[in-house]
Amino acid sequence: KPEKVAQPAVTNAILKRHGFHMRKGLGQNFLTDSKILQKIVTAADLTPEDDVIEIGPGIGALTQFLADSAHQVVALEIDDRLLPILDETLADYPNATVVNEDVLKTDLGALVAEHFDGKHTLKVVANLPYYITTPILLHLLRAQLPLHSMTVMMQREVAERLSATPGSKEYGSLSIAVQLVASVATAFTVSRHAFVPAPNVDSAIVTLTQRTEPLAALTDPASFDRLVRGAFASRRKTLWNNLVVLFGKTNKAAIRSALTTAAIDPGTRAERLSIADFARLDRALRAADL
Ligand code: SAM
């Protein structure tokens, strides 16, 4: 196989030959350090038994490493200017397929059914476009794919929110949405200098491993979601004040009785509540017809 693209000189030569200019608005920061790419593959624990969805292949730096280790790779790339480059850099990787789509508009269930045989373990591995890290994570979680894990590079601040525990200022609705269905481990952090061009934030590789059962049994995930987002709507306010805004002043008595049933102090703040606390409160609120 020809040289890997993940080297500064090779990447720069490809970009120059194709007259390609990075679009900052698309989060285009390409990795040129093969040691980091190898560490991502190791963190994802990839084997030939795995099928991989990659988001944002760029010029294929990570895709080449994924295709070396996995059974099949499908990479979703929004920028059609990259297609001729990817044709070239992935020419020797017949198990890698590029799909020219916006990940947020892709029906991921249909994509999986179309491209994979269902006999391999499904993983997401990606160096995400940072401007839409949270929407991508939520889109992946909501797609309810038969996913084993996601190993994704993101800005360090978001990684901290994903693994935050109750009582910390990073803890919020994103921590809860993710931890409900996945266990979170930060594999390693990456300096901004590993990218071309260097982004203005530091990065971390996080592995989210799907739980066999959600951390709390929810009968109505949409109601739970609404409660969590409403409880965190104004972080400086007490839980009580946020719940009154969420359910309306006319429902004060019902809110108070649900808090009592769930044994939760109305004067506390949402950031103090565990996922189990939120699940209990959600059940009590619904029992009170809210
Ligand atoms: N994987 C490459 C690497 O590691 O060098 C590139 C990663 S770069 C941080 C993010 C990539 O995501 C870019 O190629 C960008 O064009 C692509 N991208 C941005 N928004 C996207 C979207 N909505 N759907 C799919 N790809 C997107």
C-alpha cells in the first residue's frame, strides 16, 4: 500500500495538488499524527469482527487506519470537495465506503441496514466536527442503533461534560442523556498541535460503551428528557423554581406533592440530582398527572 496520508508532508502535498482549502465552518481540522490515529484504533479495540461508522473522514487519515483493522468502514462526509481526494486516498482500501451526506440528516438505521451484514459488532469511531459534537452524539443515541461503542474525538470541555458527576458544574442534561445509556471513559487527551490547522481548543478521545440496560428504567423517555432539560433550564435557580416554570404556577400543589413522594428537597439544584433521582422524580410527577 502507498504511504499513509497522516503525515504533515503527505497531507500538505495532497491538499496542494487538489487546490483544497479547509472550511473552518465545517470543523475541518485534519489529524496528521499517525501515533494518535493508532491510539484511537486501540482505544476503540477494533478487530476484523467489527463494522465501523466514521463521521467526517476528511482526506481519509483515520479511515485508512480503521479499514486496516476492521471488517467494513462506512464514512459519512458532508463536503463533496473531499470526494475526489478520498477516491484517491482510499483506492487501496476496498472495505471503506464514503457516503456524501450530512450525518445529522442521515437515517442511520437505514444506513446500517444498507451497508452492513448485521453479523459484525457495530462501532462508531470518529474525529468529530466540533461545531456539532453535541447534536451528533444525540443523533447517534436517538437512532437506537445496535451499537457496541463510540470512540470519538471531541473538544475537551464536551468530554468533561459527558463524564461529569452530580455536584460538578459540568454536570447537566448532556451528562445524563449519555450516562443513562452508556458508560463513559476518557481514553486520552490530544494537544491542538496534532491537527492541521490547529483548532483553538484541546481535544479528548472518549469511549462511550452502550449499557445492556439503561441506568434507570424509564417508561416514557420523552417525559424524562423534558424534565431533565427543564430542571437545568436556569442553573442558578432552585429545582422548585425551574419546575414551576416547566409545569406552570397552577400546578404548584402537584409539583410539591411529587417532590415529597420522590423525597427530593425543592430547594436543591438540578446539578445535585443523580440519574436515579431524576427517574424517581419523573415517575412521581407523572403519578401526579404532570
Ligand atoms: N477524520 C479526519 C481527520 O481526523 O483528519 C477529519 C476530521 S475533521 C475534525 C471533521 C470532518 O467532518 C471534516 O471532514 C468535515 O468536512 C466533516 N463534517 C463536518 N460537518 C459534517 C456533517 N454534518 N456531516 C458529515 N461530515 C461532516
